[in-house]
Amino acid sequence: MTGVHPLEVLLIGLAVVAVLVVLLRWTYGRGRSLVQRRPRAGNPDEYGLLVTVASPADRDEARRMSGVLTAEGVRHTLVATSAGPRLMVWPDDALRARQALERR
């Protein structure tokens, strides 16, 4: 017998189908790409519930202000918006953050 065993044909066929399924799921899958998108700077009002507490002039001043908020224990985020850097906090922390930045 010089033919190919039917079990080998079945396994090769299943392997080809499995590879095609993986490639098609990767190609047509939504929202999960292996290639990271370039971040887009949004407007300061596009950050949901976060409130702007400071609009530093440059990145160095923004990092200094961020250090002040970190030292005070205020949860914050430094955002590069289309209008320049912004320090943003949750609304409950806004008053405390503003007071901490005014003290220093």
C-alpha cells in the first residue's frame, strides 16, 4: 500500500482549518489588535468624570505639580490634551487637589 492513511488526511485537514480560523479571527476581530494605535490627544472635556485642577505651562511644571499631588496622597492623572498638559482628578478630590497646589 502506497497511499496515505485516512487518519493522516483528517489530521492535516483539521490543522489547516484551525490555522484558517485563527487567521480569520485575528483579521476580522473587533477591538483587539496586536498593533498598538497611536494615542490621540483629546480635548480637555473628553475625559469623562475627571475634572481639570491645573493647566501647567509645560511638561516640567506638570511633573512638579504631579509630585505635589502624589505627596499629598491625591489620586490624579497627567493628561496631554490638545490644549496642552492638564492635571485631572475625580470630582471628590478636586477641592483637596486645588488646595494642595495653592499651598506649594
